[in-house]
Amino acid sequence: MAILGSGMAGSLLAAVLARNGVKVVLLDAGTHPRFAVGESTIPYTSAMTRVIADRYDVPEIKPLASFQGIQRAISHNSGKKQNFGFVYHREGQLQNPEEINQLVVPTALRTESHLFRQDVDAYLYAVAVRHGARPLSGTRVAEIDIDPDRGVLLRTHDGDRIRASYVVDASGHRSPLVEQFGLREEPTRARHHSRSLFTHMLGVRPFDRSPTATLHRQPSPWHEGTLHHVFDGGWLWVIPFDNHRESTNPLCSVGLTLDPRRFPADDRSPQQEFDDFLHRFPEIAWQFTDAVAVRPWVSTGRLQYSTKQVVGERFCLTSHAAGFIDALYSRGLTNTLDVVNALAWRLIQSSRDGIWSTERFDYVESLQQGLFDVHDDLVYSSFVAFRDYHLWNAMYRTWLIGTVLGTMVLEDAYFSFLRTRDDGRLRALEQTDHPGSPFPVSEQFNQLGPFTRDLCVAVEDGTLAAETASSRLFDRIRDADFIPPSFGLANPSNHWFHATPPKMLQAVWWSRTQAPPHIGRPIRGAIGGFARSRVRPH
């Protein structure tokens, strides 16, 4: 078994396979440690991390499921994430304190993380090697020959030949498999357009101290989470690593993502473009008054790319080799873990029975293409909604409910698996007509994304006013049978979601008395399972 790329996807998969008796060679053109973005976890990411650790019996993976675990097992260089913060801005104006949104990760449940990727990726690489994966760093693959009957032959630039039964390409955008077999969609089917420039900085001020932020009434300090400054045409991320007492890392990840049709690239340096951007947004500029980039800026062209085919004879592409949309909503790590989880048991089974048919991996194809399309609709709609706060205030809720309820479905299956050790409970998650959906059990939810996208298409085309689109979206949220009323999402003046114990108890009551059974059961199972785990940790 050959895996190309030793980043998070490649090393995680290699660790799982090697732990379960699969012979693995892990190739990478580079070495660790190294800079990488994709630093912010979400509750679904952590839930899936626990699933993979317990399902495949790799206990070293489990510390990644919590901030406390990372601090204990890896390093103090990662930050904590207690919230997702969104602050809306208008060019040339002070920020309106009423135009903010926040999802709080309740401390009673867990604390998410800002991953200092060079530490985390090196840790996972070491775990894979410790379990028996054969490392080949500094090795470039020049050519790949695939014979459906005999397997895979890899030729390196140094002239070495490596034979394998199967190859997984986890290398990213410059995928050797994609390039050799012409698998990229040209042009990409992605509706969304964005480009980005990003770096690590010193001296970024906590936004809570800004003149306007002192008037905010959000439940959790901005500096304790991932802060998104959103504006017409893009967004800017602020991901601090120094936001806890034990931190040994003064850096902050900063990235500016823009619609290139609104903000086309020119001959300015990334630093100059960033400085010019700050001149237009005084409240954001305050946060970067003393900030200095400590590594060269990375400036991209259009970020979106997609692939015609993910699975073929004796090969599979993982998420970032297959496609990418945008860093918004921190879906990159989540998609990676989803694919590793679905791919790993199939590879283990094939290594044991010798059956490598593409049919066995059909679901992985559907999953990855579904993840791409769902995220494309979500981010496209968000960028259109950035034009008008009222529309953004409605649009934000469609993401929030998907990530909250999607996590509950996964947690319900996970706690059931812990009780029974029946892998069928986890495989049942794949029995869906909506692969890639965060909440596949609700047909109403799975209609919400296309409904929102179509509203935003009309707004972008100028055939529908943003205010009308916002009103229609709130009507749809108000009538939804999958949203517990205690969440308060149908109220436009409720700008944050904090899963307090009373609110979650009300959600359990609603799930028992009023919710459709296929929606109520995962909510009860997730909350009940987590409560039991607090008493008797697994």
C-alpha cells in the first residue's frame, strides 16, 4: 500500500492502516516540520477524530480530539478555540456593534483547537512510522503505472521502483495521479470564486480591546476563538496560538480571502495588498497596528479546483488532492477526516481478501464529490450574503444548524459504537442519499442548501432584493422540522448560539415530544451519550 503525501491526511491514514496490519510506504517530496494552514478545528472534526481513534484502535490519535489532549500529548504551541466569531464590516466605516454573530463551543462539553500544524503533522507522521509505516521523505514520484490485475508501480525521480497493491494520493493540489491521468475538471464546476493571501504574524492585538468591540455583548471573548472579519467581497481570518496561559507560541495565523472578480490580483506584493486593504477598514486595521509577518506571505490564484474522478483502478485521491473550495467554516480538516474514515476500513478489508475492485470504493467517490458540492453551495451563498448584513445574518444560521446537528448524528453513532463495539453502527452512516451532507437524516435540511443557493443566485443576478431573500430564508428556518426551537435560530435579533445545559435539555424534550423520530433520536443519543461519558470516561 503506497500513500503519497505525509501531511495530515496521509499520515493519519498511514497510522490507521499500519496499526491494522497493512504494509504501508509513506512517500513525500518534503520533510517535517513544515508550515501548513488548515488550523482551526470544529466540533465535527473532533468527533470524527475520536471515531477514527477508537474504531481503528490507534489511541495516539485521540489527543487530537481536544485542546487539552493536544497540550498534554503534542505541544503547547497550539491555541484554544472556544467560539466561531463573525464580525461584519463596511468599507470606510466603524463597525456596527449590532452586526456580529457567534457560535460558542460550551466549555462543559469540550474546547476546540487552533492547530499549530507543523507540530501536529510531525506528531501524526511519527505515529504512522511508530506503527510500522515505511517513511520515504524527500522522495518525488516521477511516474505511476497501474495494472488492474497486478497493482501499482511507482518510479521516483531517483530511479527507485516501488510496488504496491494500491495507491492513495494525499499530496494536495499538485497531485501526481491527477497530473498523470488528466483528472482535473477544466474549468472547475465550483460556483464559488476566491483567492487568498496568508502568513503567520507577531503582534496581532486581541480584537476584544478595539474601540467598537468593547461595545459587543457576545458570550465569549473573540480572542478565545477563530475570528472572521466579513465584508462585501471576502473575509479575513485571525487564528491566535497565544490565547491561553500555557502557550509557548506567540504567533497568529492571518489570512485574507477575496473574490478575484471584485478584487483582482495586480502587481502589488502581498504585504502591500494587505496594508492597502487595512486602510479601507479602520476597525480591522486597529487589530494589526503592531503586527509583523514572520514568514513570507503566500499569495494564491483562484483557490477552487475539482476532479472528474476520485476513485479508479487501484487508486484513490483524498480530499485536497481531489478538490478545494475555501477555508471558510474550517471544512478542510473535517472533509479529510471524513474521507480517511470511509476509506480506511475498505483498504484494510481489501488488504486481507485481495479484492481491490473499484466498486468497493464507490461510496468514497460519492462522498468526496458530495463534500465538494455541499461546501461550494455553502461558501458561494455566504460570499453573496456578505453584501448585506441582514442576508448574512440569515445565511450564517444555515451553516450553524448543519454543523451542530451533523455533529450530533456522528456523536450518536459513536457512543452507540462504544457501547456495542458494532462497526455496523458506523457503517450505517454511509447508507444515505446525501453523501457529503452534514445532516443527511433530514430531507428538509438537505433541501435548505439548494434553496439558499438559489436565493443567492437571484440576489447576485439582481432579480431578487437581499432583504427579500433574507426574509424568505428566515421563513424557511422558522418552519423547519429539524431545528429545536430552544436554539432560537428563527429570531433575527438573536446573534449568537450558546449550547448551555438548559438549552440542550430543552432540545432533548423537543426531540422526545415533537421532532420527527429520525431527527429526534440522534439528538437524544448524542446528548445522552456525552453525559454518560462525563461520568464514566471511555
